[in-house]
Amino acid sequence: MADQTFHYDVLIVGAGNAACSAAHAALDKKAKVGILEKASRHNRGGNSALTGHMRFVFNGLEDIRPLVKNATDDELRVLLERMPHRTEAEHWDEVMAVTNNQSDQEMLQVHVTESRNTVHWLASKGHDWTPSGGFKMPSDNILLMNGGGYGLQQRNFAALEKAGVAFHYETAATELIQDQTGRVIGVHALTPAGFVKFTAKSIVLACGSFESNPEMRARYLGPGWDMIRLRGVPFNTGDGLRMAMHIGAMPHGSWTTCHASPQDINLPPYKIPIGYSTEGSYARYMYPYSIMVNTQGERFVDEARDLRGRTYAAMGSAILTQPGGIAFQILDAKARKMDIYPMNYDKATTAKADTLEKLAAELDINVPNFINTVREFNGAIQPGEFNPDRHHLDGKCTAGLPINKSNYSLSVEEGPFEAFPVRCGMTFCYGGLKIDAKTAQTQHVAGRPIAGLYACGEMAGGLWVGNYASGSGMMAGATFGRIAGTNAALAALQS
Ligand SMILES: Cc1cc2nc3c(=O)[nH]c(=O)nc-3n(C[C@H](O)[C@H](O)[C@H](O)COP(=O)(O)OP(=O)(O)OC[C@H]3O[C@@H](n4cnc5c(N)ncnc54)[C@H](O)[C@@H]3O)c2cc1C
């Protein structure tokens, strides 16, 4: 095998959602497609196979009807009462709000305006969506991908294999090959049998960011990030970024910030996508209804400055900077009575006590500080109705605290009290490569496009800075994956 050379029109590195979208698009143009995947066939799927939903523009029944097979029009109308639309302007504004107006505007324009087309295109490839289960599901959208990202990826693999795409598993790309003109013409990859050379007319890099690489995390994100645990796969070690930057690809976007969210204290070091489960998830996203304290018994963040789907990706960093890198979500008996826990909290690491003193003592939280924090918090809650609506802020805030809570302020006064210890879980990094938003072609530091080289998914930088809106990674992966695959194939078939 080591002496073999494989040749394709379009060679795609990685087999996540961005890669599979690129493959579908390249097939649409009749290109011969090969895919290299570092993981084994059993462990395939990437972070994409661990996801739940995509965030896209829609307006009413007309837009979501073609996506959903397992619900009637009437059921979808009821669903739409929760959230009737996400217009292009609303979507643009929320990304600009979460990124503090720092999202790359050319990228965002494409991301927003192509999102509806892209989900309908995915439906034409055999994908479908299902109504999200409301409160019991840890999702922010009214629709989930059927079977989650795991289902999406299973359908992708089946369809692409059937269409003749050649998958090479346990094949890690290590180096890009260029010709004398600087055009990228292939990839060296390491397999269990040794190095293999792959040549192609166009190469699409879709092999994730550097979230699984402790050295790169420490280098770009800073102290403490080397030791964090991953929410996802251990395979995204920045290989594509390193290979591309080695030949002069321009880095882009925020390399010092990343997506990281509150996770159960017992989050394993990484996760392999071997089945779909939301119940088993370690995500601990009740914090907007809780107060979060550190081991000093102090609040350190506004737990509900915005909707959960627009704050959770920044909450991991806030927790990491606390003593020991941990925090506790504290709720009283009212939350149980209101039945607002998502179902994955059934398996959460937890402590429960009749008094706040006992709860704090059990968890080694500074007791007097904690009692004081809770007393001050309860006393600062302003009049108004608590409403744990996922899609609308309730405005029930505190006033006069050093760190106020902007919404969902539920007093902590009725035992038994519950505490959920949480840590920072790394999702993916925002730093990536500079691509042309219209073609997904990578850009050279000299200011020219790199012939033959495209990038998409986590590898494309610029959209996310400091924060993110839930469901955007999969949407961006599909949108720019489709664009990359289309343009890579067009260029390949013209050459
Ligand atoms: C637990 C979890 C839940 C999430 N939930 C959501 C959600 O609900 N909605 C959402 O939009 N986003 C979600 N995300 C983020 C989302 O997973 C990513 O934004 C998205 O999957 C990125 O897609 P991708 O194709 O770029 O990367 P991936 O799906 O990670 O694919 C990259 C692939 O490249 C392979 N690879 C790496 N290096 C090499 C190499 N050298 N050679 C060959 N192959 C290589 C990897 O093995 C992997 O299969 C979640 C992430 C996690 C971890």
C-alpha cells in the first residue's frame, strides 16, 4: 500500500459534516471524489456526529415543511408558535451581537443568506429534521436533525458510499504537495501501512481545528487550556491548519478564543461518536435559571445576559478562570416543582441538601461567602414574572449587585437545594484559515488565492469571535462545505 498513489478530481481531507457536504456538492458537478479520514471507520463522524441542530433562516411553515417528515402541518404550526421565524436580519444581528460586531462580514453575509438554501439542499440529499422536544431536550431550536448529527452523518456516509466516493480511513493527511507554480496538487498521508500519496486537481481541507491538540491550545488560547477536557473527538489536532500555513495560507479570525461550554464535572477526556444520545450528554445548560458560584462561594458571571444559545459557548472560559477551573450551578426546590430540568440532568453529578450550609460544606464551597452571596442575590431580585422561555428573555433581573443577573432570576430559598458541579468543556477553536467567502478557496499571505486549495468547516476562520450562537458550526460547515465542493469540482473539471 505504501507505494500506491491514488488520484481524484477532488480530494477531501476529513469526513465530518463540512467534508461530506463538500463531497455531495462535488458529486453534483460529476467529479470523482476521494475522502481521507484520520479516524477508523468505526470511529468516524467527527464532532459533527455529536451534534443536535443547525441554526438557519426560516419564515413560517413554507420553509420548515420540506425539512420535516414526521410531523403534520398542524403540529408544525404549533411548533412555530414558539418561534415563527428567524429572518436574515435577525440572524445577522444575533451573530454580530454575540461576536461584538467582529464577525467577518463577507463570511457572515454568505452564512446568513445561504443557510435556508443549504438546509433545503441537504434535504434533497436525504436529510430530514424533527421537532425538538422543548424543555426536555438540551436544544435551542425548534427543529433537530433527525437522529442528531449522528443520524446526519450515517445518512451522509451511506449516500456518498453509494455514489462511489472512495473513503480512506485511518489515513491522516500530513503534508500538502505543490507543483512548481505553487498549485496544490496532492497530499501525503500516514496510514497504518506507511505513507501514501494522494494526488488531485483540487484539495478541500475539512479536518477540523486544533481543539484536540494541547500544545496548540496552550500556544494560542493561553494558560490552562492545555489541560481542559474535550466535548468531542480527539482527532482534530490542527493538522490541516499546520499543513496549510506551512505553505503560506493566511490565518484568519480569532485564534485566542474558542467555543467551550459548561459540562458535568465528570466529563470524560474526549468522546467518540458511536451512537446518538442526547440523554447521555454531559452538557449542563441549566445555568441561566441558576446562580453559578465558584469554590469561594461567589458569583462570577451574569448567568443570563442573553438567551442560553447565545451565551453557553462563552461560559466554559468563564468557568475555566475560576479557582480549580470549576463552578457550581445552584437551584432550589422550585426548579424541580416547575419541571424545567432537561432530561440529561437525570444523569448529572449532583449534591442535594436541606440547607444551604450543608450543601456548601459538602462541596467544599466557602460557607459564609456562599450564604452571603445567596442572601444578597435573593434580596436584589426585581419584581416581574419568571418565565423560563427558551426563545424569549423574561427580563426578571437583579439590581445593585456587583454582577447582576439580567434575566431568569429565580430566588434560592426553598430546600432541598441542589448543586451541579461543572467544568469547562472544549468544543472547537475559532481560529482558522482565510477563505474567499464566495468560493471557499484559501488565501495566501501574499494576498492571492492558493490554486487548488479550499477549506471549510472549523478550518475556515472569521465567523466566530469570543462567542457564538448555538447551531452555527454545523450550518457554516454545510454552507461553506457545499461552496468548497462546488468550486473545487468546477476548477478540477475545467483544468
Ligand atoms: C458535543 C458537541 C456538540 C455540538 N453540538 C452542536 C450542535 O448542536 N450544532 C452545531 O452547529 N454545532 C455543534 N457542535 C459543533 C460542531 O460539531 C462543529 O462546528 C462541526 O462539527 C464542525 O464540522 P467539521 O466538519 O469542520 O469538523 P468535524 O466534524 O470534527 O470533522 C473533522 C474530521 O477531520 C478528521 N481529521 C482530523 N485531522 C485529520 C487529518 N490529518 N487527516 C484526515 N482527517 C483528519 C477528524 O477525524 C474528523 O472526522 C458540537 C460540538 C460538540 C463537540
